[in-house]
Amino acid sequence: MSTTSSATFPWVHRLAVATLAGSILALAPALAAAPFEDTIAQRTMACTACHGAQGRAGPDGYYPRLAGKPAGYLYNQLLNFRDGRRHYALMTQLVDPLSDDYLMEIARYFSALELPYPPPAAPAAAPGVLQRGQALVLHGDPGQRLPACVSCHGQAMTGVTPHVPGLLGLPRDYLNAQLGAWRTGQRRAHAPDCMAHIVGRMSDADIHAATSWLAAQALPASSKPAAAAPPPAPGGLVVPTCGSAATPRGTRP
């Protein structure tokens, strides 16, 4: 679910449109041949046209993985696209007519998929940059009032249920795009928007360092999100409160 601004990066928008058109054309024969089942797996083929089979991630690194992410996180992102907190026209058009209950059904479907991750990309930064990135992710930077990424995203960086996504298994370019989108206001979350608060304190160099190190890390043996965030480190920074949408109680008719 990408949020890169098409006004800022017009080539990205053209690439996304071309990729979506090609994916839909490639998927058309399968859709025509498949018997009508009215299952959630069949209905979400509109998602996997871009996000890869079963939500494994698009082949170009532009469309992120959906499979196995916390359901609350996926639900919040679908709401954000529908309600204007994230900006990407293709996603907005797709989810605009859908109810809260249906969006949660989609989120729970992808969250329940347990699929292997591909190996990480080779490091694309100098050793000193990677060392800085590791320090930011694991320990933060008290001097810049930056909490460690693991304090929210889990010690294994595979996310925390129900609302916090993992940071591993994502391409560096995608991570850069999302942090940049938060900085420019192209990506927002329910108030209080903790990520906007944190990214606003990060320099370009620190964003580059953190994303370069994260993209080079392999997933642990268990890639499932943690059940709870780690306890605060003694004397560590207080992590800002993060907003989230309430979970709908109903189900789609």
C-alpha cells in the first residue's frame, strides 16, 4: 500500500499505473477461467494483482507484503486510504465503496496467511551507515529524542499485534518512501500520529541509515508478530502514544 506522492514523483505514478494495468491484464485470463466461488480468497484477487500472489509483495518492491501482517494494522491502512489519511488514487478507488466490516474481513484474511519470506537484499550502504542504522533501530538516539524502533515494532522487528507492523522483509526504497510520506504529510494515521512525531526528528541521513540496515536483515525463524511490545528500557525515552481505529464488531453481510 504505497503512499508516494505522484505530484512529487510523476514517474512513480506512471510506473504504478502501468504495473497495475499489466497485472490486471495478466490476471484477466485466470479470472475468466476461475469458477465463481464468492470466497474471500477469490474476492481479494483484486489486491493480489498488485501485491503479489496471496499478498506476498509485488515483484518490483513498490507494493508491500500483506500476508502475515497484524490484522489491526492492515485494517487501519485500508481505512486510511479510504478516508484520506493516505494518498494513492488506485487504492482509494478500490476501497472507497467498502464498509468497515468488509475492510476488516480483508485484513483478517491476509493477516492469517503464513508464507515464507524471500532472503533479504545485499546491504546497499557503507559499514558506518549500517552501524548507525542498527543503533537507531535497536537503541534509538536519546540526544535526538528518538526512541528505538524495537520499542514499538517488537524486539524481533516482526511487529506487535494488533496494530504495529513488522519492519523486516520490506525493500529499502519502500521504507524510504513511507518515512518520507510521513514527513511530508502524504501519509498520516489516526491521532495521535506517533510516526509523524518520530520521523519529524529524523535527518535524511538517519532515515537512510535505518532503512538500509532494516532492508538487509533476514527474518527470524518465526515471523509472526509479537503478542506485546517489549517493556520500556530503564531510563529510556518515553514512546509517543499511537492512535488507532476501533475494531468493528459486525461482519460483512
